[in-house]
Amino acid sequence: MAATFRRPLSSSLRQSPICSSVLRSISGSFCNAATDNTQAPSPPKHLPPPQTYAKPISSSTHHYRTRTPLEKQFETWIDKLRPGFTPDDVNEALLAQSDPDLALDIFRWTGQQRGYKHNDVTYLTVIQIADSSRRFYLAETLIEEVIAGACHPSLDLYNSVIKICSQRKNLFRRGFDVYKKMMKTDDDIKPTLETYTHLFNALLRKFNKLNICYAYSHAVQSLTKQMKAAGVIPDAFVLNMIIKAHSKCLRLDEAIMIFREMGLYGCEPNEYTYSYMITGLCEKNRVNEGLGFYKELREKGLILKSGTISVLICSLSMERRFEDAINVLYDMLDSSMAPDMLTYKTVLLELCREGRGDEAFEILEELRKRDKSMNEKTYKILLNGLHFVGRE
């Protein structure tokens, strides 16, 4: 058997140019790996700063933005609040802000700091800022926080909350929720005259229609009894609101009772008091009593608004009490008030329908002399109306 000779692999690789290059690359890789395991490369002698290695950023791809003036002011005030700041410091910072958004940001930021809690003073300030700047949603949120017990309450805080709630339809019930909390708290936070003023004001805002008036009339009575039981002495403004509420509901007996009690509280009826009483009595067809209140008013030297006097004049004319209606009409003109077209027509036309047409024409001429504001157009309309009714 012939012997076979084989060439070693290394010699064959050395003779092939392609294999030689592959072998050199492989051997070089292994050598570098062995060198890395034995000795770390030495760093360069002069290492440039890190930013020289970074890719330069062009002006079109700038990632930093300029701070707004509001942000700068916020940071300035935050720096002024040193560590360990108190609610008085925060309240001073809130009052110093002309921008309400900045004040609200400071309030929220300080509330998140460790070891600090807002009190009734800071809540009162920020609620007033939010309400005065018409940030109603934020004001409602802050009010809900106060009701939930975010801080220890105070009388000023609760009264301010009730005042805001009385001015907002969607917060009407929340105002009375605060009132109930005040009734259950200490003597220092019991309802005061200011509290009842805001509550009566909130109820009167609901008296825009007659059927709604009846729904809230019992609430007015109940609140009046609670105020008296609490020993709170009402003033003329609160008593006028109670009289107005009863008059709108045509509960005139209750209105007259409150009217008579005004002297017990050291209050005197004013022109608004008489206006509510006269209007309610005329609507209730108790015209004679309304006329009595008008005479009492004139004896005191008070003057009603033209709208209330017109109601009384028309009511007297419909009751066929023309002498009293004409006297009130002349008294109205002597007070430099001009009756409207409806008042003139009611008196003159009803007088003409009563068969006293000649007297109606004489009164029209007298009114033309006394009323300097009656123009030719108004005079002709009234004159034609009298001729038309006289032919019927």
C-alpha cells in the first residue's frame, strides 16, 4: 500500500493569499483580546472637556426655552419664602401679588411643602382672590376643601364662603351646609348678623316667580325664628329683606307683624320698607291699607319710587276711588316724578267709563299743565282715548 503524504494546514494557509489575510485578522483579534485582559489602555495625556465630544447643536434644534416673566416672578417669591415659613409669610406673599394666577400657584406650592399646612387666613385670602378675579371654578374647589375640613375654620372664613355661595346658583345649598356646620361649632364661630344677611340674600334671589316664592317662604320663616332664637338682633336691611320676602309671597299678615316689630329692634322703616308693604297690599287687593301706609310715609317726609306710586294709583282707580287716585297722582307730580302712559290711561279711561267724561277731560288739561314732560304726542293719545271711550 502506497504511503500518502498530507501537507500541514498551516503551510497551505500561508500559501493562499485569501486565507493568509483571514488568518492575520483572526490572530490579531485574539492578540488584542489577550492584551485587553492583561493590561488596560492608558488614558490620553490631555483629555478635553466632555462637551468637546458632544455633537454641536444648531440654533434650529435648541432644546432650552426662555422662562416666562410669570415663572421668574414665581421663582423670586419662592426664594423669598425661607425654610420654615409660616402661614403669615404665605398670606403676605399672596396679598402682594397683582396676578391672581401667580398667587394661586404660590398657594398650591406652599401647601405641598413638608411641615407646612395652610390655615384659615391663607384660605380666606386665596378664596377672595379667586372670586374677585372670576376664577369661579377654583373658588368652588377651595370652598369644597374648606367644607371638607382642610383647615381649622374661623368666623370670617365661613361668612366669606356663605357670601360667595349666596351669589352663585350652583352653590346655594353649600351655603346652608356651612351654616349648619356653624350651628354645631363653638361659640366663637356661631352665626352672626352678617351670616343671616347673606342667607336671606340667597333666599331672595330665588323669589323671581310667584310659585317659587311659595316654595321658599317657609325657609324664610324658619330662618327668622332661628335668628331670633340665637339672640341675633337684626338691622333695618335684614328686616326689609324679610318683609320683601313675605310681600312677594302675599303673606301680608307676617309682613305687617315684622313691620310693627322694627321699633323693638331700634330700626325705623324707610322708603324701601313702605314700598314692599304698599306693593304687596295692592296685589292682595288690600288697597285701603296700602293707602294708609302711603299717607304714613308722606307724613314722615319720605318719597317712594315712581313704580310703587303707579301701582297704588292704578289700584285705587280699579277700586273706583278716583279722588284718592287723583290726589296721589298730583302728589307724584309735585315730587317731580312723571307718571307713565299706563298710569294716565288707567285713571282717565276708568273715570270716563264711570260716566264722568267731562271731569276726565278737565283732569287731562290740568295734568298737561302740571306735567312739564308731557309732550304733544302723549296728550293726543290720551285725548283720542277719552273720545273713543266716550262714544261707547
